[in-house]
Amino acid sequence: MNEKLPNYGGQAVIEGVMMRGAKAVAIAMRAPNKEIVIQTEPLSGIYQSQIAKIPFLRGLLALWDSLGLGMRALTLSANTQTGEDEKLEGPALYLTIGISLTFGIALFFLAPAVVGQLSERFLHWNAWWGNLLEGVLRLGLLVGYMLLIGQMPEIRRLFAYHGAEHKTINAFQAGADLTPQNVSTFSLEHPRCGTAFLLTLVLISVLLFSLLGPLPFFWRLASRVLLLPVLAGLAYEYIRWTSNHLNNPFVKVIVKPNLALQHITTREPDLEMLEVSIAAFNAMRSQEAFLQPLEDRVQVA
């Protein structure tokens, strides 16, 4: 069978998994009463537009996918666990998201840029070495942060659901029956993982920022924020290319760091977690079948 399989993706949420297809997204969560709660919705038409097919621009769509859909899914899962009385919404929600994004940009992009600038000024390093130090520090902060938060029990469970998401998609791509027992045998690694995207983005940032040469302090900081969309586009195309050429011996070598880093952000899920992940995947597939044009459904039938 030579039919190309869809590039399904997903994300772990609090006590659950979000699965995203080309036309629909589904979120399955284990509620406090132990029942699985599922929410599905169609994706915006932009996911089927020409923008989603244009190289580099589609990387911006992937970035929005991670930020927009991801934050919504996390918020929904958090509200499912806390109930109506403690629901996070409205101004409090937007403030929380704003603070989180600001913290992330400041920690992983602006702080290393400041250190790089100081190294050039006081150690008299040239711009290339300053940018290299900045990139190494950015990578160290990223890995260190993931290792640190991974020690928290709540985050360990989140990482286990991340593993469940990977295993479910891997099982589907292998044509296996989606039962918890079957899915549990598949790999925690996936070439299109968001963790791989982040590592690629950081590594590309070293090269891109080095090409800018020496910059005044203000423009050095501004460039780190303004060029984030460019980095996202480049990183997305790299991940897309490598995931489509995994049989190439060279590609197998260069993706090893990306796959290895995923072992920080994934854990082995239990069967109940896999049940939730499978429920999210099946719900997403059902919603996509429902959204398929009527004439296509007739032809398939």
C-alpha cells in the first residue's frame, strides 16, 4: 500500500492528549471522576489554505499551532481538573498566557543575548564567538529547564501523556490495531515532535544570529524577538524534510540528537493514559471523516 499517510500531530495536556489532523482537533482528558471527557472541533480554514502549502510560511502556521491551539488545549484540560468554581478564563487567562510567553522569550532568547553581548564588550570576543556562546547558553537553558521541571510529579505525568501521544501516532502509522496493549509496544520517539522542533530552532539560531554580525545592544535584543518567525519557518522545513527522508542513512544520523532529546520530555505511559490518547486520536479521525465533503464520502463508501 503506497498511500501517503496524513501527518497527524498532537500534544500532551493535563491528564490528557490533544490530537490534531488536517481538518479537526480532538482533546481527550481523564476527568477527576476517572471518565474520559472528549472535545472535538473543526480547525480554521487557514489549515487547508494555500498558506499551509507555502514553504517557510507554513512554519508560522506550525508556530501558531503550538502556541494558539496548545494553550487552548492546556487551559481546557486545566479547567476540566479544577471544575467550574476555579475555571481559568477571561482576563486572568490572557494575563497568564502573556506572562508565560514573556517569561519564555526573556529566559531563552533575551537573557542569552545579553550574556553574548557582554562577552563581546568585556572579553573582547568577536561577534561569531559571542553568538556561539549565546547559542550554547540558550541550548543549556532549554535542556536544563526541561530536566528540572521533569522532576515535578505533575510534569512527569504530562511527559507520560506526551509519550502516549507519540506511541499512538506511531502505532497508527505502522497499521497496528489501536488498543492500549498494542500501542504500548511502540516507540516514544517521533521525528516531528515539538521537542525536536525546539532543538532545531535553537541550533539554527546560532547560525542565523552569527550572520548578523556585531549589533548595538538594542538591535541585538530586538532581532532575537523579530526573527523568531524566521527561525520557526526554517526549523519547520528542516523537521519536515528529515521526517520525509528517514530511510536516508545521512538523515538517520542527523536526527539522532532530536530523537535523543525527546527522552527528556517523554515517559512511558500506563495503559490508562494510552486509552485516553487513543480516544483523542479516534475522535479526531471521526471528526475529520464527518467534515469530509459529502461527494468524497460517497466515493469512499
